[in-house]
Amino acid sequence: MCASEFRHLTHLPTCVKNIQNLNSIPSVNAGIFGGNYLMFLKEYVDLAATFALKNISSENKTTASFNVIFEQILFSSLCDQRGLDVSCYFEKSYNDNGYQTKEFADFYLCKDKLEYLRLIGLKKKEPKVCDEMALLKKWYITYHLP
């Protein structure tokens, strides 16, 4: 994500304004989310909702990374601003769209070896990955029974 992604937005929280011109904008992809600092979580949710509502014009809806700003970048920048540490499931950091299928989206490995399965970014549009996702219903039929 780059600074040009922010130019059309009419409302940016201060913590995001402070980082919008960095060469590499930090973010946290919260596939697994938890914590007990409820005041912070409430502040984050309130800021995210305000951001989304104030920027929800049709122009913003068509921006592919609109949700990334209030889900991942806002969370990361607010944590940095408050001096909060974020623990991640994976020690490795990933660049945008640098996710390997074998690390996150290999459905055949999830039965035996893969501990975490998550379709991230462009993986959601890969035909092979989508076809394999349909296999989950067969493998775990008890979760899909009425």
C-alpha cells in the first residue's frame, strides 16, 4: 500500500495521517484476534467505524484496499501510537501479496501438516484455491449438517 491510496479519503484518524507518507506502511492482518485491553479495543472499533462511515462514498467503495486501511493499518498505527505490543501467530513478517499458498492456503496440507488455514488477499481469487476450498465441506461434513 502506498500514500496514493489515501489521497481520496476525506477523514483519516491522526495515527494514520502520521504514517501515510512512509515508504512502507505497517499493518496487522488480524486473522486471529483477541486480547483483554477492552478500552483500547473499544477505541479501535469506534475509530474504525467512524473512518468507514465518513469515507463510504461510492469512490471509496471501489477502492480495493479500503477495508485494509481501517482493518489493518488503523489497528497497527493505533497500537504504535499507544505503545502497545502486538503478538502474532507467525514470527515471520510478510509483504503485501507476499503470501505463499503452501503457508496459508494449501487445503491438502491442512488435513495433516498445516496448522493454520486462511485465504488472504489474492488467494481468494485463485481458481485452484477456491476449488480446494469446496473440499472442506466434504472433509468436515459434520460442520455443515443442518
